[in-house]
Amino acid sequence: MKADEFKVFDEALENLTPHQRGLVTAHLHKLGHIQSVTPLIESRIQASPACPKCGHSHIAHWGSASGLQRYRCKACKATFNALTGTPLARLRHKDKWLDYAQQLADGHTVRHSASACDVHRNTAFRWRHRFLALPNAQKATRLVGIAEADETFFLKSFKGKKQGMERAARKHGGKATKRGLSAEQIPVLICRDRTGSTADFVLDKADKAHISAALKPLLASDAVLCTDSAKALGAVAREIGITHRPINLAAGIRVVAKVYHVQNVNAYDSRLKMWMQRFHGVATHYLSNYLGWRRLVDRRNSAMPSTAFLSAVLGINYVQQETVT
Ligand SMILES: [Zn+2]
């Protein structure tokens, strides 16, 4: 805005009614949020310029739309912006993304997030799983040194699904009708090394074949696998050809040879379970999204800032390794 235009605008502000002043304040607030989120989004392309369609790195600026820079690929001629091909593509209300990311970083429920960000509950729910799609996919791909593995179980849930129910809905999470392992429990394998790298797997079955498929590509050949003597895990370690150190917790043994234990993975599992309680049971269909969410916030001892969470959501500067304390 030119200086003389601004002078007129500035003087006109004095004639606003209180209601109009409120509208202008809200508008400026919204613009401020968009101005802080846009550079973060644009940095995706600036960090690694590549066409989302063919992967070519020769791209050129091509106007702008929806407040974002557009690009055109010189190889395949596709046009795109920094969000094309990401789970956040075409998602509206960018001015609320940072606030929403803070809600996720703080682990709030859908109801709480919807009210805090002034969006409909359905929007808050849809956003949750769009925001969690990338963090879910970004788990450790290689564990080195001493790795600890543990199996844990989550109650099978069709929450939010109206069709294809195998049984009547449980109210607010509920309990399994049969105790212990049963078809009502979904097995999850959690594996963690001493650098804090973590990978988790929702398994169809907690048998040797399924565990082996998860662990084989994950564990370096010289890794040592510590478990709480689970038979299937031991059999998998033999199959992969790595050293297995079973810790007989049932016999009161906690640590073997001073370094072999499963305390990191067990502590992680406890934090995960405690954190999950607030959701009163999660739909099995989305379970891995929640595991990814927990993995992301678990990497910090202190509260995670919204920009860090949104960066992870956008796949920017994602650092998996962080030292365990
Ligand atoms: Zn291309």
C-alpha cells in the first residue's frame, strides 16, 4: 500500500464501530497466522526442489494460487505447489494449521481441538488423520547396537465405523470380554534402540512369520535383541542370525551383564498406554496413526512447539534420532 493510501486507511480506522473493529482485529489475526505458516510450507520445495509427479529437479516459478507459489516441471510440464502430493494438499483454513498442530503436539482430544481452533468436530477429526499421515510413515528404518523389542496389545475397535461391525459397539473403549490374548486384541510390536530410534508395527498376528517380516529389514546384522523372553521373538532372532538376550522378568531378573535389559522399550510402552487413555479407545483402522503421533511427541522431554509439529507433518527436517535420557 502506498504511503498516501495508508494515511487515508489509517484515518478511516477511527470511524470504525466496535463491531467493525472486532472484524478488522480478527482479520489481522488471521493474516498473521497465514504469514507465519506460509514460509514453513514453501520451505518444503526450497529444501528439495522436485516435481511431485516425475521427481525431476528442474522446476520454474509459475504464478501463484491459494496464497502459495506455483511451480511448473520443465520435464513433464505438470504444475504444482509445495503441498501437492502431501496429505495436506487442498486442505483449507491455513490460518488455523499452526494452532491445530499445537493441539496435536499437546495431545488434545478432537472435541478440545475443535473448540480451541474454532472448527467443526468433523473437520478436527479429518485434520487429525491428514496431519498424522506422514509422521506415521516416518519411523526408524534401521536399529543398531542394543535393540529392545516388546509386544503389546490394543483392543480391537470399529469406532466411527457404522458398517461391517462384527459385534455391538462397546461404549467408551470398554474391556475385552475374554481376558488376555484373543481375537479382540490387536498385537503391536515396538522396537527401540539405545539412540532412541523407534519403530512400531501393527501386526495381523503376533506369530513368528509376522514378527520376522517386521524385524528382518529393521535390525542390523550385528544388533543384539533384548526381549522379555518372548518365544516368537527369540525364534525370529535365530532366523535373522542376530544375538538374542532374553531377560527373564518373571524370575525377577531386570538387567543382564549390566547392559542388556528391556527398560527403555517397557517405559516407552507405559508412556504410550497412558497417553492413549485420553482417547477412550481408538479405531483399529487408525491405530498406526496414533502410534506415529506418540513416536513424534515422545522424542522430546518438553512440550513440542507447533512449528516443529507442523514441520514433521509436512515432512520437513524430520530427525528420527534423538538421545534417550
Ligand atoms: Zn515432472
